[in-house]
Amino acid sequence: MLKKKILLKLFIMIFLALGTSSFFESKEVRAFSNQIIQKGAVGDDVIELQSRLQYIGFYKGKIDGVFGWSTYWALRNFQSEFGLPIDGLAGWPTKLKLAKASKYNEQFVKKQMDAGNDFTHYGGVDQSKQSTPNPANKAPANQAPKQTAPPKNTAPKKAAPKKPTAANTPNGFSQNDIQLMANAVYGESRGEPYTGQVAVAAVILNRVNSSTFPNTVSGVIFEPGAFTAVADGQIWLTPNENAKKAVIDAINGWDPTGEALYYFNPDTATSGWIWGRPQIKRIGKHIFCK
């Protein structure tokens, strides 16, 4: 009996010395390193973050290991949908939730990156169909792209000087585009929560990028019957800073709507057609649809 007690005490001492964490390690969800991943970060943690976000449909960009705006807004949308603090930071609560909701095949992802392949639906498409060569890198993985030497005795052409641009103006959009979108956001949704204002801006951008709508900001906004604010003149109200900020956030990649092309207020909508559109979600007083 005494011998059994001594053996039991010895076992407990060894168990405590080794620590309980190693005992249960095989049951833990292991993902990422210990660092908090935030905008500007690069490396393996960001590759895993982008891959997991892409696996469940939040990240639509290229997996490149660089935490830019697209990754930032994809992460915020994930946090919003999964009831996490919306801060754009991948700390442990966010990483654990993401690890449980997704899968990550590191070997497959890095193989595609090394080969220069462009794959943007990591979780939703069979892996064998995700090996389309990136147009920017069509050479086989074991063959370097051909180098073309410049003609002899020919001085290289000087690049044309770049036009100065506003510091906070996203590429591809003029100040007039941004101002017009801010007017539309303010006229359509100034009483909505901030996320709802970003959502209206995102719908405008989604229409610009859709083949079924005009391909310019002004063309989308002034398309006949498209926006109530144009019909009743509220498009010309002076927008506040919130409306302008919402436009910039949408241009930088935040789409709270899930790629909606339409929205309506169910309390005031008179069109039976809009009720037939596939609904995505409700934000504030607006229902957003495909």
C-alpha cells in the first residue's frame, strides 16, 4: 500500500514538472505563431491568415504574405460575422476562431505561390483546378522567364514624370469620383450606422465592376431610376466627413454587403421586383441583395 502511494506521488510530481499543456497538446487547435498579426506585417503568418480567410470566402485577393488593405478588410468582415471585436488585428481570439472555421494546407498554398500560380478561391474550388498560371508569370516553374537585352548603343528611354496625386486618393479614382460617391452615400444613408454607409458605397463600386451596369462612378450613380437621392435631389446635399471616410474605406476593399448589387428599405420599398432579388443581409434599415 505504501509503495503504491509513493508511486502515485512520483507520477503526480512528474506530471506537474512536465506541465499539463504538453499532456493535452494534441487536442489543442494550433495555428499561427504567437504574434498579433496586423496591417503591414509580412511572412508565413500572413500567408496562413490570407489562406484561411480565403478558404471560407472572406478574402478575394492574391495570397502573397503581405498584409495590405484587402487582407485588413477581409479580416474585419470575418470578425464582424463571427461576433469578434472588429479591430482588424489577428490576436489569439480571432486566430483560434479562424482556425476552427477553416482549413490550411500549407504545402499546397506555398507550392502554388512558388510556381507563380494565381489562385483566388482556395477553399471553394477543387485544388487540382487552382493551378492556372498567373498571366504575369507564364514561364514554367523550372524555367526562368526569357530576358530580352536592349539594342546596342541605344540609351534607355526616360520614364515620363508621374503626375502628382493626392496623398489619400486611392489609385483609379479621381477626386470627382470620390466627391460624387460621398454625395450619394450622404443622400442615401446619412441616418444609417457607419457600416451601412460603407455598404452603400460598396454597392456603387460593385456596380462599376459589374458588366450589367455602367463602368464609371458617375454612370452608375446617374443611371435613371438607380438611386432615390438622385431622383429627389438629395444627391446635392453637402456630405459630412463620415460619408467621405465611408467611400475611402469601400474603395480600399471593405465590402460589408458580401458583393451586393442592390439594396432597399423594406419599410418604404414600393417595387415588387426588388423583393424578388436574392437577399444577402440586412444592415441598418437596408436589405442588400444580389
